[in-house]
Amino acid sequence: MGAGSTTGLPRALPVPLGLQRERRPLDFNTPGSESDGDDAALFSEAISGGVNDDDLDDVFIRLSEDGVEWAMATVSADSREPRTVNEARAGAEWPKWEEAIEDELVRMEKMGTWKLVEKPDRVNIVGSKWVFKIKRDAAGTIIKYKARLVAQGFSQIPGVDFTDTFAPVAKLSSIRILAVLAAHFNWELHQMDVKNAYLNGDLDEEIYMKQPPGFPAPGQEHKRAYIDTILARFNLEDSKPLDTALDPSFQLTTAQSPSTLQQYEEMRNVPYREAIGSLMYAALGTRPDIAYAVTTLSQFMQNPGRMHWEGAKCVLRYLKATKEEWLTYRGDAKTGIMGYSDADWGSSDHRHFISGYVFLVDSGAVSWSSKKQPIVALLSTEAEYVAMTHAAKEAVWMRAFLGEMLTPFDMPTLLHCDNQSAMTLAKDNIFHSRTKHIAIRYHFIRNIIEHDEIDLVYCPTAEMAADVLTKALTCPKMEKMRGLVGLERHEV
């Protein structure tokens, strides 16, 4: 990861303001220290519109001499994690869970979080429960048993127990951009954590909560280990690996959803939503290659059928085959920002089109999206045009974000597209009879091009990195697309 000058490099990242680059040894606090970041809630519901790069936590970065490699913590339930105190007591690991419970209560007592009182009249009593988590290291070895006492938010009353709720969580794209900047400029990244940070906040409301179950009156993982965990959770450890997430011949439609009582009963206990939630976390974090598959499968969340469940298992088996593939940022690939936009026109099931974009910084993906658009496009040109507009919005944000940390950009960002008609439409401010119906909001891209913030570049379909975000691909194409978005194989 050299620290050579970026002068003369096309579309290279600008030099940081007020900083002089120098070559320094890499230094990083080892992941696995005590952290409260691994308590992100499980995705019990997926966004039916598609997979976008939303705000998430539980992500950490590992630096190496070869570049920056991504790893992510697990939010999937470990099969050894009890769901209740009684279940924990009944297990052989109860002494470890009991110690974790005592540690949590001691910390709360030291922080003055609560005090034991008699139940007042006419107040809402919020429920409580214990959440148990097993933390593992990169190899999947248990390093800590953790217990968290949480309030049952569904029992709170808006306006009484709370008003506004929010969490200052970083956007994944921002974290990935910081990682690639570290590789590009040979920076050092440091990770810090505040134990029980959530206890330091002051509440304006007076909250009454039930005593925690079992209370007397007077897990971050490496991405590979995460995949192993979800495979075990859905009993697919011994399944045959697949070389593509969804085969192009594997068609999923709403007609495959249950329509009889018997079919509903067969799917009642199938953990479809849990599987999609686990897959979505991976798709948002470090695996853009499964984003399209998760987008497709999430459309059947409300009424999944047997074929939809088989599709979810196919993606899990694909992850098993490719769990050594890591999103990698290399400091020597100083290519700057490169964007790719694509669309798949007209689904045979819902007639809407899927748009996708991916932005690479120094050849590694930092932001991507696979989304079913709410409109029906009349032409493939219209579909590609709308897709480019969505990509352009992300490009504007990335330029602003990087401009705050580095010097402002003096060159437009390249956005690659494989539809020349759509490119001509974006550069031409004239309305045509076949495209005059396109909504005003989608003409945003024309303004961005006019102000030299992006520049459209034709890209052959075979080299279109966003292709993996819009359709199912065969094995050879899938393998090539993984390379185009920066997924590289690393043996553990």
C-alpha cells in the first residue's frame, strides 16, 4: 500500500486538506475486545423494495499489508444461545450465563441506571427480558458469554415513555469509504469502544420497568464465521455448495405463494423471514454479489412458498461455496471513484424493472444498490435512464462526503452505462415524443451532468460491474462479477 503521489492519475482521489502523507506501519486494535456494538437487532423484516446500503452497525475492518479486508459481526442467533433465563438455567453453560448476568447488573448498578421501588398506581410498566449472546473470534472460537437486559419496547406508550427515538449510527458506505481511504493514503485506522455506552444517556421521561427475569428482590464475528453460523442455524452445514446465488433458470413468482390451507400450514414453521434477514445483513455489509437475490426473495416476505424457501437455501449454499471471498481494498489500485449503473427491463412477474448501481473506490465496492423500481418503464432506455438517475444521487453524496475529508473534486465522477440511447437522453435536454412522459424527478441526472459532477462513459455489458445487481447470472459470469466489485479469495 504505497504512499506515492496521485499527481497525473485519472480521476484519482484528491489529496487530504492539511495532511502530509507519509509511510507508516499499520496499526489496529484487534477486533474482539469487549464491545456493545454486537447488539444490533436482527432483521426480522426485509425491505420488499430491494437491498440498499442502509445504516447498520456491527461492522469492523481489518487492515493487512495486502490492503483492507472487510469482515462483519454476526447478528444471527447462535444455536447455543438461550432465548430465556429458564432455558439458560436448564443448559450446561448456565454458570457462564449467570456470570454474564451478574456482570450486566453490576455495571447498571454502578451507573445508577435504576433503583428498586414499589409499583406506583396509574403508570405504564414496561416489560423486560434478557438477551444472551455468544461472542466469537475470527475462527469461530467462543471468547465471551454476554447478557444484556433490555426493555420490551412494544410495551412502551408513545408520548408517555418516549417521544423521539433515534440512534447515531454510521452509514456503511461511509465506513467503507474510510477504509479505502486508509489503504489509498496509507493511513492508520483506530477503533474505540465505550463499555455500556447506552447507559450514559439521560432520560427526560420517568420509566418504570418490571424486574428482570431471575433478578432477586433485595456475540463480533468474522464474515466467514457469520456464514458458518447462519448455515448451522438453518441446518445447512452439510448441504452441497452452489456456484451461483440464483440460477437464471430458477424462476420465482407470486403464483408460487401458498393459496390453500394445507400449503399455508406447510410453510407456517419455515424460518423464511429469519433467513432473508440474515442474508440481507450480508448483502448490505460485504456481499454485493447476493444483493439481487435478496431483493428478489424479499418480495415474497408476506406469503412465502416452498419454491421461495428453496431459493433462500440456494443463496445460503452459494455463500457456503464463496465464504472465503472478502471485499478487499488495495492501496496500490489508485483509480479513484468509478460508478456503474444498470437495469433489467420488465420482470415477467410484476413488470417492474430492477435497477442497480455500484461505486468502486480504488477497485473496491464501497456503495451499491439493487432495487425494484415502483414504476413500469415503457422502454429499456427509460429503465436505464431512471437507473442512472438513482446512481447519480449516490455519486453526489459520495463527492460531498469525500470533499469534506479531502480537497474538493475538480473533475467529474465517471458513471459507466451499457445503454447508449439512455446516455444520449441524459446528455440531451430536448424532450422527445417517446420519452416526454418521464417524470421530472428522473431528469435530475441532466442537471448533474451539466454541472460537471458526473460524466457518462459507455461500458460493454460484459464489463458492467452492476450487472450482478440486476439479474441472476450463470457461474462464469458470477465469478467475473465478483472480481469486478472487489471480492477476492482469502484463505483463513
